[in-house]
Amino acid sequence: MKRNFILFSILCLAVMACDEKNDYEFAFRNPDLGVEERVDDLIGRLSLEEKVGQMMNQTPAIERLGIPEYDWWNEALHGVARAGRATVFPQSIAMAATFDEDALQETFTAVSDEARAKYHHYQREGEYDRYKGLTFWTPNINIFRDPRWGRGMETYGEDPYLTSRLGLAVVRGLQGDDPNYFKAHACAKHYAVHSGPEWNRHEFDVAVSPRDLYLTYLPAFETLVREGNVQEVMCAYNRYEGRPCCASGKLLVDILRNDWEYDRIILSDCGAIDDFWRKDPNTPRHETHPDRESASVDAVRTGTDLECGGSYQSLLDAVKNGNMKEEELDVSLRRLFRGRFELGMFDPDDRVPYASIPYSVVESPKHVELALEMARKSMVLLKNGGGVLPLNKNIKKIMVTGPNANDSTMLWANYNGFPTHTVTILEGIREKMPDAEVIYEPGCNHTDNILSDGLEPYKPADPSATAAKAKDADVIIFVGGLSPRLEGEEMPVLIDGFKKGDRTNIDLPQIQRDMLSALKETGKPVIFVVCTGSALALAWEHEKADAILNAWYGGQTAGTAVADILFGDYNPSGKLPVTFYASTAQLPDFENYEMAGRTYRYMTEAPLYPFGYGLSYTTFTFGDATLSSPEITKDRNVTLTIPVKNTGDADGEEVVQVYVKNPNDPAGPLKALKGFCRIRVKAGGTEEAVITLEPKAFYSFNDEKQIPEVRPGKYYILYGNSSAGKDLKEIELTVKE
């Protein structure tokens, strides 16, 4: 009997092995095996040519193994981008103005829902080209150190802590929480010390002090690596201390791989490896390497696993010539294929929970409503002279004018998807006020006195003539500012005030000032709605306009959100994630990356509107805060409890901000954001904001050891509703060994 049982067992095992072989021709296809075993099996089957092909973003199919082509290049900055229809949320800088981590994570959970639905749809249709994958090159967590940088709109502002927290929320929303599969990949970019200018990014060598490196430029990256388990990091175009970032031993090896123990994918920005060696009279480049082979070998050995570009084709010759070992490629390939296995790309759909997300989530009513809520939360009321806002819904005649009033694509910003419908600001006002007469005149272009209404040929703008048409209006709404056609990534724009995506000054273009001046002369209330991706110097406009609402590039529902705020159906609550300087003269040299004089953390002059600033239709007062303990050891948290009272007549939301002033480190920063939360308080009511500060909130920089550390001593915790000294109260804390 025992012998028969053994024979039966052997027979069953043989049948199972046969079945397994029939089900999975290759072991790497078997989802019941461990990821590392599957990766080993797959890499062991690849030829040298196939290995090299898998190390560039546009990977070819390996037909003999049933592996389709895949392009790692996908975008989801504020919605799935460049892949057809998708919900277009407000631009990143706008979402930063919400100061709302939970809302950001909810938003990017919606984005990753759409991403998964679109990916599986494309897979079923046999479409494998760019922008149809799951590896998203977002978020951009560079520090927006200077408002002249055109790509600053893609970031979460000028503060390392705010950027860290919101970037972390984006990563968590994109990557999901399934224990077996990543929903998508997020990518922390651009590593590191990268924030313009755009026109020289392919040759620029950044030099900063270790203090600025560790206290300003690296914290967000460290947070996303250590706390967010971000699956990809993109190295930047520029050089750092003479070395291109994608071959920087200090940045990639010493800090990222060794200090932070990052073992996932590093990829290059697009064409960044070309900058090592290519000679181009039209675009100066680093030219640190003699040819593409030496550049590629150096990049791979320094840890850049994947190239966006084609220089890595030379790795084939590098191995054949003996300049590199094939096993060195395998190190990168292990990371790349591990990523794809953990996304479920080689598994049946019924094994991957995210594969069941229906295509109907794409631009679903729920997601469009979420885009509207984010747009509302993001908008910042900068001025409300005499309480002119909210506007009375009984007004009979409204004039709407300005270059951004009826511009739908402006609202999409850059790195965008394509919504089914976009509510322009003009449309939002008309829908809000169906019984009022709404007059629309374009008035002027963004930057010059030539305009077209799309029907007539271009003609000179006439501010006086436009203003004359407002003589019977109850209110004038001027919608101006900038446009993503003027500011952005490496653009061909060369006009007064703008240079190749960046700005040379931060003033509102003169034609718009002329228009505002003419409108003001009518004696009618003038509301200035500003659409922008960056800070503007609005001191002159602050004097001219009765009210100013900063609406950013608000996404597909921005028009509805603007109308909701202007007419009182939503109480504005956004806060500035960047300093609005009084003038360009307050800015240090754009090409100087040292932080002295920059942002609220280091500037000593008074800005026009400070970081963290934003008005409401109600008022809030802050009571005296209490600490969980007046003394802590340097390895302990401390909790701050702050009573906030709504002293006005309207329910509203307030963003409670906590800063730390560190007298133990006089070299700065002067103060730094270390905690925040958004709370809703009913009119006449009081709520408590509870904010916990971790030990690193009290970091000083050790210039000798070149590391951040917590030093014993007295600290000042500042709390209020902006970074301005007049808006902050103070409580002391002692930190002991």
C-alpha cells in the first residue's frame, strides 16, 4: 500500500510538472514563483543585444519570449497626460496651494485608476507605444527657488517640507497599497539641484554649499525614497560639481544608493546622456566625455539603469570591445525587470487586482467633481478691497475681458491630458449668472497690443475702447496673467520679459497693465483674476484692482471654480506655496543656486504676498497653543495643539501652518515650515488643529561633518496662517540630549 502511494504521488507530481510546463512555457511567466526567481530566469534567456535593447525607454519586443514592446516614458503630472481623454486636474503648483495631503493622495488615486484602466485597454487593443504604460515620470519635486523658472509650475513650490509631504501623497496615490503589485510607478525628478534656467540646462554646472544641498535641494527626494518607496528616480540634465547628474558619484552612489539605500530604478532625463558627449553649435552641452560609448558606460556604472534616449545602444560595442562586462548590465536589468514584474506586466489579468478597474473611470463624473474641488481649494484670494467679493448675484450687467477669459487650453497647463470639455472662466461666469447680461471683449493679448477674436484679422488692441464698453456694467472682471505658451519647458519664446520658457522679469506684461489702468478709470469695481504657473510682481496691480484672485492654471473645471468663488458659493481657502515678490529687484541672480536671499526661508526684505498667504471671506483667530511637553529629547516627537476660532459670518477652511525658528543654527534658514493642516471651522465656532513635529523638524546643519543633525537647545515654534511675522504666534520648546 505504501509503495502504491509513493508511486501515485510521483505520478501526480509528474502530471503537475507537465501541467505547469503547458501553462507556463517559461518559468518567468509563472506568477506563483518569487519575483527574484522570475527575474533570474528571464535575464538568463536574453541575448546581449536583447539586454541592451531593454535599457532604453523605448524597449523592443522580444517575440520569441512573448514579450511585447514597452515604452517607459509616461506622464501624469496632473492627470494622465498625452494619451487621449483623461481628467485634467489643476497644475501641480495649484494643487500645492491646497496644503492638503489627503486631497492630493485622493487625486492621484483617481489618476492611477485612470492610468490602469487606460493601460489594460491599450494592452487588449495591442497598443504599446509611448504614454500608454504604467511607469509615470512624476512628481517633479524640484524646489521652485526662483519665480523666473518656467517649469516651476510643475513643482509643489519653494518649500522643502511642503514639497516632501505633497510629493509623498502623489507617490502613494500613484503606487497604491496592494501587498503584491504596484498600481503604477511614480518617479521623483529631477535629481538633483535643478530649477533653471531652461536655456542652458544642457551645459549648466551647479555649485551650492553642502548646507543648501542638504537643507533645501535633497529633503524631498530623501522623503520619497525613505518613506514613499518611490520606484523610480530621474537624474537631471545639469552638472553638479562638474559631473553630469546622471553620472554623479556623489549624488547617485554616495547619497542615493549608499546613504539612502535606494535599490530601485534610476533613469536619465530625455537626452541627458547625449549631453555628456554630443557637440551641437546650436545647443551647447556638457561635453564631459569623448563619445557615446564612454558616456554610456560611465552612466551605467554610476547607477543610471535606464536611458531616455538612444546613446545606450553603444553598450553593445562596449561589451564586445571589453570596455564593460555583460554582468554589469545585469545589475540594471534586474531592477528594470523587477519593476515590470511587480506591476503585473507578465501576469494574467485575473491575478492583478488593478486590472479590473473599468474604463468608465476615465473622466468619470466623480473624477470631474474631484477636479472641481481641487480647483476651488487651490485658488488664492490675494486682495479683497472693501469686501467687494463675493459679488452680489443680483447684479445685472457684467463685463468679462482679458486674454485668459475664454482660453480653454491655457487652463490645461503643460504635461496635460485632453478633457472632453473645459469650462473656461467666461463660461463659468455665464453659467453662474444666467439672468445677467455678460459682455465679453478679449481686450488684449498676453504680451502685446495685437489681438484676434478668431473671426477678424489681427488688429491693434484699444484699452480705452474696451473700457468704454463697460460704462453700464456693474462690475468688470479682467482675466489675465500668463500662459503655458509663454512659460514652460525649453520653449522657443524670445520676447520682452520671456526667454525660452523662463522669464527675465516677473512683471505683468505692459499691455495688460494698460488694460487694467483703462478699466480702473471707468470707476467700476475691477476684479483681477490671475492665471499663472508662478509668482508675479503685482504691487502696481494691487493698487489698481479692487480684488485679486489667483486662479493658477486650474484644469478642466477652473471656470466653474472661479465663478463659485467670485459669487460666494465657495469660500476661498488656498495659500501661496511660493513667495510673491514685490519686484524683480528682490531676486538674486537667476543662475546662482545659493539660497541666500531666496524664498521666505532666507529673504530679509518684505515681499508683496508672503509664502502661506491667502485670504478668506471670513476671519480666523489663533488661540494660545499648547505643547505635549515643553521639553523633549532629540529623538522624540512633540505635539502642538492650536485652537482656531472663526470670528466671521461664513463657514470656512483655514490652513494652520507651523514653522520652526532655530537659534542654534544662525546660518539659517530664518524659519522653516515643519507642519501644516487644513481644518474647517463653522462661523462663530472653534476647532483644534493638532500637529506633530518629528525630530528632524529641529535639524541644524553641521558644517564640519556636512550632515543635518538635531542639536540640544531652545527652539521657537511659530504658528499662524502665513509665514509673515505679523501672522505668527510663538511658543518655546527645549530639546535635550
